[in-house]
Amino acid sequence: MFFDFVFCYSYDKIDANTVNPILEEYENLMKKNEVKENVINIYDCHFGIKLYFKTNDKESLYNDSRNFITIIGDFSPKLKSGLKINNIKQSLLISLIEKFENNLDYDVVNNIKGNFLIIYLNKLNNNIKIINNRFGISPFYYTFVNNHIVLTSNLKLIHKILPSSIINETALVERELFNYTLGNKTLLKNVYSLRPSEILSYKKGRLDSKIYWTPVELYNSNKLSEEEAIETGERIFKNAVEIRSNDREKLCASLTGGFDGRTILSVLNQNKDIKFYSFGIKGSLNISIPEKIARDLNLNYEPILLDKEYEKVYPEFAEKVVLFSDCLRTIVSANYPYAFSKLSNHSDVVLTGIFGSELLRTFQNVGLMVTDNFVEINNSNNSLDVWNKIKEKLLSESYLDRDLIEKYFNEVKENFDLNIWEKIKNLSKNERFYIYLILVGLRGYFGGEVHSERFYATNRFPYLDDDFVEFIFKSPFAGVYSNVLNPTPNQRFRSQYFYAKIMEMNRSELLKYQTDHGFTASYILSRFPLLKIAIPYLVNSKIKKIRKYKEFKPIDWGEIYLKEQSQNIFLKSYYFDERLKNDFISKKWKKNYQRFFKAISLSIWENI
């Protein structure tokens, strides 16, 4: 599959003086990032494109005298399409071309699913169609350079090719409030991000946009019975795992102390050469639990220890995660590209359990995915009083220059109202939360993770399969119907029921293994499950508190970077006031290291 690209197009004949420097800068940037994979170059009278891929995947591209089409990323047929899983890519591309020629854009997106971007050019009428997938997890960007549209998966490329490109100050304030930018904003002015489910049409210099799907459509009053949900869910989940693993004889798969990875394991084809992994510090439950499972079941498992070896290369991967994620992730997340750099020696595909807990289970943690600012806005029905309080808190606590906050805060609220609130205001409080989680939180948080890993291997995530997400919203035990942030004990228990049933039906021996919360999946299926779960859960929580249990050491690792970065590029941003430097010198940043690392990561991205 293609994992990184740049595409330049002009309705008139392309200008070599504009396009060639862009393609050359992109190639230089990839070499600097030590990307050594294969590349396809196509240069036509109206467009030029560079596509990087790890395995020979020319079936994701079709080019003749009339049409050009390519699909970046992973795609497969939806269950209802009736198309077979294997050997369909070229025939699917041709069928998509026929639908485009007949202006059946919606038929195109209704038949395929995945984490993909479609680029289609009709060479006869010079019409371009660009289609993003439903959830828009991987970010894609576009801008205009000398009457050319430039589309890419690499925001840093645009930052380099446009000397006039400057940081979008409104986006900085949004980032402080919500951790991510909203709508089609990016960190750069006049550079736009494709929104989830967006179709762009570009013809004769005119750009049109439409949204073909919204997660509001997921809410369904016709819920399945428990029996129907288990039977239907198992079939759909097996399909989601199969289509993400059937094209590789060798692959990697996450196996942690929780339910997400072991549920994937329960339905995974064991005839393949699979390396299971988890990461954490030595002695952590996310290492010890999968080690025991692997030992008992004779699995090929490699713990990726975040130890002395990791600490030696931490400064390198701290900058890589910021650069590769387009600043969607901070230096705290250096372990993600680090782990994938190791896993890439075995396979270029990694199955992970991301999105599982966030959609299946009850949501309880405010922080990186969903900030307390959104929670307060949502709970108050977008009250102006709450916005004013948030502004005062931002002026008091943020490292951003106060003048920037004063100048752009009202614009941020207007942007929030337009891009978020107008879409969700007529929903219930719980529904608004989950729609926001899908539109912004999951996309920003996991999108940064997936994007930062792509140079090493492709992260495939069965839990965000389009068919499976539709099933989740029809199921009677999904966390999306629980009390947001304050679920009842029964709701918390019910949201884990699906995992246990799938394991029971496929590999029941997995039920006996403890989770990182202290209980086993077998308790969920037993009589009086809440009573059986409560005692080990409470004991486990108490032990962790007494021992000051840690899975990671973000402050220690952050200090390694701060000491080794002698040029202090993390302090060279124009957009932060003296509090950033003062907290660095006094080490007060440790009290809220996430806020500090978010600030310095932007400075790193600017100057790297």
C-alpha cells in the first residue's frame, strides 16, 4: 500500500518551475527521514505525483490515457457490497472509475471501507475528485501554489516549500483548548486538512466540497437483541480482522494486559507468522501479562522494553514523533515510532487494538482525547459563561502568549460553533460527547499515533472497521450508550461483555488470564459477575497506589531530551511567553508535563 505521497495538479499545463522543486524537496525530506522504501513517479502534462510504498502494490493505482486513480492507505470492500476480499483491487479501481464517470460519488464510498484517500483524475475533462474515508484518521493536507493544487500526507513538506507559510495563530489557541485543530484548520495558514467523509472536486480552478457521511447517522433506534448482537458481532469482527491480515504471511500484532489485543488474538489466523508485542517498563503489567499468555500458548512474543536502550535513542525518536505526526503527538509519544521501528524488521503491517476500548467500553478519562474544556462546554450547552471561564483559565495557565489568546479566542469560539456545535447541538449530552469523540478526539489522538508510525509499518485497527462501528451502535452493551464519564458499575461491566463472549466462542483458554485491572474475562461470564470483579479490581487498584505503579516514565524521558538538546530549539518559538522558559529553568514544568511538552513540541516542529 502507498503510505506517503505528494500530488501536484494544474488545470492548465503544469509549470515545471513550480512542480519540480516541490517533488525534489519532498524526495530530500524523505531521505532526511531515512525513508528507503520504493517510490513510484508519474509525471503527466497536468500532474506530477510521488508515491512511497513498502510492498509492491501497483494494484492500488490505475493510469491510462483517459483516467488516473490511486488509493492511498488501506481499503477493502464493505460487507454489503458483495465484493470478495481477495484479488479485487484492480477490478475495484476500474469499477470506481465507472462510477466517477457517471457522477456516482456516493456509490464509490458506499462500497469500500478503511483508512484511505482516493485521488481520481478524468483526463478528458480535467476534473479531479479527492475522497477521504469516513473517519479521516490519517491526516491529508492541501494548499495552492502558483495556480497548482498540492495534496500531500506530509505537512512539513508544505512548511518547507512555502517560504511564506506561517503558523496559523487561531489554530494554536484551538490546540490549547481542545488539543487538536477543528474543521479543516492546520498549524499553517492557507493550508487545509481534509475533513472526515469529505469529497473535494476541483475543475477549472474551482474547488467544491461536500460531506457524504456523518457519525450522527450511527445512532440507531433499532438495536439488536443480546443474542443477535453476539452472533452478528462475531461475524463482523472476524471479517474486520481477516481483511487486515489476509494479505500478509508475516505480520505483527499487539498483545497487552487488556482485552482489545487478546480478543483480536482469539480470531486471528494462527497459520501465519505472527510476532506479538507490547511495550512498557520492565515489570509492568503490560509486559508481564502478555509474557505469560505467550509462554502458555506458545506464541512468538517480543516485549519492547522502554529501558536503557530506549533512553539512549529517546531524543532521536522524540523529534521523529513530533515531525512524523505533524505535531499531532508530543515528545511523550516517542515510544510509538520506536516500537514500530523494531517491529518493521518482521513485517510492514501491525494489527493493534486501538479504538476498541474507546468505542466498546464506557468512557471515563478526560485528558488527551477529550479535554475538560469540551466537557464543560458540552455540559453547559455551549454556555457563554463557561467560555468566559475557560478563557480566564487559559490566560492563567497556558504557555501561549496572552495577546494571542485575547486576539483569537472569539474566533476560536465561532469556529467551534460552526464546525462542531451546529452538527451536534440537537443531540443529547451523551450523544454530543461521542460524536465529538469520533470527529475530533479519536481522529486527533490516534491519527497522530498512526501517522507517526507509517514510515516503519502500517497500523491496521480492526475496531474502527466501518461495518464493525455500525454494529457497535446497534449493540445493547456498547459503552456509547452509557453515562459519559460517570458510568454505573453495571454499565462498566456490560461494556466488556462482548470481548469475553468472542474469546469464549473462539479461544476460551484466553478467559483465564488476568487483566491489568486485576480480574479475568471469565468473571464477566460467571454468575454474580460484579461481585467477582469488584474484589480483585479494588485490591489491584490499592496495590498499584501503594507501590506507585508506573507503565511509563514520561518525566524522566523528557528530561533526557531537555538535557541533550543543547541548542534549546524547544524554547525558540515566537508564540509562547516567558512562562515557558521560566518553568524550564525552575523545573516547575513537571507539575503539568503534558502542557509543557505540548508547547515545546510545537517549537520543535517549527524549527526541526
